[in-house]
Amino acid sequence: MTRPVVGFIGLGIMGRPMALNIRNAGYELHVYARRAESMQPLADAGAIPSDSPAAVAQAADVVFIMVSDTPDVESVLFGELGVASAAKAGQIVVDMSTISPVNTRDMAARLAALDIDMLDAPVSGGEVGAIAGTLSIMVGGNAAVFARVQPLFGVMGGNIVHIGDHGCGQVAKACNQITVAGAIAAVAEAMLFARKNGTDPYKVREALLGGFAGSKILEVHGKRMLDHNFQPGFKTALHQKDMDIVLDTARQIGLALPTSAMVAQFLNALVGSGDGELDSSAIVKVIEKMSQ
Amino acid sequence: MTRPVVGFIGLGIMGRPMALNIRNAGYELHVYARRAESMQPLADAGAIPSDSPAAVAQAADVVFIMVSDTPDVESVLFGELGVASAAKAGQIVVDMSTISPVNTRDMAARLAALDIDMLDAPVSGGEVGAIAGTLSIMVGGNAAVFARVQPLFGVMGGNIVHIGDHGCGQVAKACNQITVAGAIAAVAEAMLFARKNGTDPYKVREALLGGFAGSKILEVHGKRMLDHNFQPGFKTALHQKDMDIVLDTARQIGLALPTSAMVAQFLNALVGSGDGELDSSAIVKVIEKMSQ
């Protein structure tokens, strides 16, 4: 596959800059988004707008999908005028959305029956990473297929890891969200503990950064908490959705995750308070409010 | 104070190498430990063994204390033949134990009434840092007193921060333990989630280290969890004691810390299972056991 024709479905905050990076790397690019106006910036850059996922699939060798949640991916693939309806044997579908690992395995099996290879390749690094082309990409699926898509991943991301078979990319992304959510809650409680004890939390954060408590979350999200600057970053509503995936998957495989379950409640509370659009480091607001 | 005479009370796993570093820097050093045999290695290095905290206080300008818990510090200071009973105006007491910030403020006030300056200066970095003289030291108390003790701190530690007034060092240390405990629980749940989903947790850890989930805990303690190597490190029983301080202080000031409270339960469970001597990253064992 020296010069594949590329398709990209889903042109939101993440999908748009990712697709633009592919187009700017010189690939023929066919795009689809539910709202026609979302396709305009891509069309301006020379991409070809399509009127359905099926039309994208008809034109492209590799089809990327970047939508919100599991049902969205299912509808793009298997809905009316979905990708599967225009299936060509040997085609590759790469789902970069963050969705359920269990459903991912099911979808990969359904596509395999049509002779279509699927990769799950969720990302982290946010809008900033999407624009800069420095996303972390965690990939599940066949290693040979991964190798063929690698040059395209390289246009969108920096730290690209093939984790394992179908679903393993989604599992790694879920682990990322578990770790980040728990770390945010712990840093939030530490910063509140310092302040309520009359101790300068900025100095505490500084002192802690060099030791075992040191983390990217203490550095970046700890600062956001102390500055009360909850501009995303990563929106609470999306972190809530990702923790739904974590806890739903854990329930299906019979695994108790008490810390994750508790932190998910903080996200629920934030969304319930109308703060779903804030960065998820706003968890500190929920914990603070409890004692006010 | 160009060449103070130094005292050191408490010569356990941490205190012994810290006192040795002071002696090896050429200071006249008077030591006391409850068990006489603990003083032998120091005596071999030229330190002078004493038979009570009072005897150390009589000889020294600056008295360091490194014992287990709040009641131990209270007894060293105010018990029979305690430091306070041999009080000399202008003397400095530096408590490097990890104890309650509230009680620390009380003790500092009682010593101030005797014209003795107190610093609270708990450390992190463990036995390895104590031996190497690279401990992080978080200091509370008067800034001028801190400046006078700084050369001695420099012999024991690397990252030395004056956080604020009396108790602020203990508050910073408590924040450290909150952050580390929460991060361990989150990393534990992520590693279990990966493994139970048939995904290589080593690869997940590797993929996550470069992004927002990256932390010293994921790097060091995550590896310990995957290798099932729970050699301390930092003992569960001590982390439990530190979380008792956190939650007791939080109760006194009326602050809810739900994540810390839950993680403290994991530490209780570990100690209850006879695993109190393991590194506290063994929290992963408790969470794993719940679903077995």
C-alpha cells in the first residue's frame, strides 16, 4: 500500500485536525461528517466531501473513524449507508474513537466476516496533540495491518504503540482514563488538604513534584486546580463517558474497581452541577463543595 | 551558629543513616535511642551515646528527632527525662518524624514558651534517600530558624523546601502521602483492568508513561505490581499510619476526603491480611482479591 486513498469519518474537535494532517501530508482524502458544514475546512484543503460513510468506503483503501461513542461507531459501520454496506475485501477500517473494548471485538469480528481488517486506535493528547500531530495512539488488531497503517498514524501522532489484538487499544485507553481520573482525585484532595490546613498549596505542589508524588497530573492539572482555571483540556462530560466504558466493561468481566467507581461519581456530580464542559480537573470543585 | 553541636534522637531505619551523614560531615554528635544497641554503629563512627533525650538536649545546640509517631515525639520532648526537661533558651528542636500537623503546632507552642525554636521537617525518599543523603525535606516553622539549620539539612537531603509556619512541613508530607496513595490505587486498578481484559499490562504501562497518565508511581510502583515484587520501598504499615494522620487531621478540620478514606481501607485490609510489611503498592493485591 504505497499510496493508499484515505477516508475520514467524523470531523469534530479531534477528527478535523487529524484529517487535515493527513490531507496536508498529500494523501487523496474522502471525508464525511453528519453536519455538512464540518466538511468545509477539509474541502478548502482539497479533501473530497462525501454524502455517506458508504461513499467514503467506496472510494478509500483505509477508512478512519473518529466519533463520540460506541453506538456512533456501530451506526457508521453497520447503519444504513454504513461503511460495511460498501465493503471491499482487503479494506482497512481504523476506529480512533474511544469506545467499548468488548463491542470493538464484536465489530472487528463482523468486519472480518466481510474480509475487512479493523484496528482500534484510540488516542490521547487532546485537541492540542491532534493539531500538532503528536497524539499518543494505542493500537489493537493484527500486527501486519498495523504495519501497513503505521505511516498514516505517523502523520497524526508521536507515541504510537501496538498493544495487542482487537480491543487492546481500547483497553489501554481505558487504563489511561482510570489512571488519570484517580490521579486527579488524589491531587485534588491533597491540594484541598493543604489549603484547609492554612498551608500554601502552590509550595506544596512544588515540593511534591520532585518526589514519588510527582506526575503529569500534579504538574498540569494541579496547577489548573490552584488557578481555578478549568478551561479544557479534556471535558468532564467526555471523561464521564470514558469512565462509563471502564465501569461497564469491568461489570461485564466481573472486576471490582472501587476507586474508579468513586471517581466516576465525582464526574457524575460535576455534570449534574452543569459543569460538564469544564476540564475534568474540576473534580476538585465537587470534593471541596462536600465540606462547604 | 558556625559549628553547632548536634543531637539526634531515634536511630531506626531512617534515623541511623541520617545521623551517620551528620557525623560523617564532621559535626560533634550526641545520640540517643531506646535500644542501646541501635547507638553502636553511631558510636563506632565517633558519635557520643547518651542515656536520655535530656542528656542529648543538655549537650546539643540543635536536636533532631526521628521516631515513629505523634506519641513518640511527645514522649521524647515532654516525657520523663525528655528534651524539654533540659531546655536551654535559644535551642532548636527539629522533628523529622511524620506526625500530626495539629499536634505539631501544639508542641511548637509549648517549646516556644520555654524559648526553644521548633521546626517540623518530615522527609520523603525512604531508606535509600536517607543513606544517599538525597531526601526531600519539607519544613515548617520560622524562616530564620530554617536558615540556621539549612546546612545540616543539606547534609541529609537534596530537595529542601521551607513550606511555611509550624505544621506546614507535616501538612506537605500528608499531601505527599495522599497523592501517592491515590495514585497507587488508580495504577493498581488500571493494571488489573488490562490483565483481566487479556491485554499485556507491561505494554499498557509503557504506552501510558509518555502521556498525561505518566507518573513516578506508574513507573516505579506499576512495575512492582506487574513483577509482584513488594519488597519495600515504603511499608504498608507506615503508609497506614500516615493515612491515619491525614484522616484524623481532616476530621478535626471538617474536611471530607473520600478517595483518601477509601484507599486507607485498602491499607487496613493489607495489614489485616498480614501484609503490613510489604511495600504499599501491594494495594493491588487487595483490589485483585475482591474479584477472586
